Amino acid sequence: MPTDAAQKGLWKLMLKLPALRGQLQLLSARNTSLLSLCDAFHDASSTLDSLRKDPTVENAIIREYETLCSEIESEVIEICLQGHTELR
């Protein structure tokens, strides 16, 4: 059972990666690594949203969180690609 943060992260990833929505739904039910990444994505993307709204935050910090979110997305895509080949 996913945590609230993992579920919210999954929803955000499904919006961000529409081509993988079905795959994300299937894999999230049985892949704990994916759920952990969803949780991490929720935390990182929520923090990024907050940082972008704060005019006193340095751009370097925002770029760090953008990079972190992008890296998490890449890992999620890799899991989906691996899961796709396993389903065949």
C-alpha cells in the first residue's frame, strides 16, 4: 500500500509522463523501488515548487532541485522500460 506521499508522487509522474501512465499504474502495485521513487519525486517536486515561489532563493538551489527531479524521472522511466520488457 503506497504512502500518501508516494501516491501523490505517482500522480505527479503520471501527469508528467503521460505515455507511461498505464505502466506506472501497473508497476506501482508491485514495485517497491518505484514507490520509493514516487515518494522522493513528491518531496523533491513539492520543494521545487516552493523554492520557485520564493524570490530570495538562489537560482543554483532551484537548479539542484530541477536536476534532482529530472534524475528521478529518468530512473522511473528506466524502471518502466525494464518492466515493459519483463511483461513480454
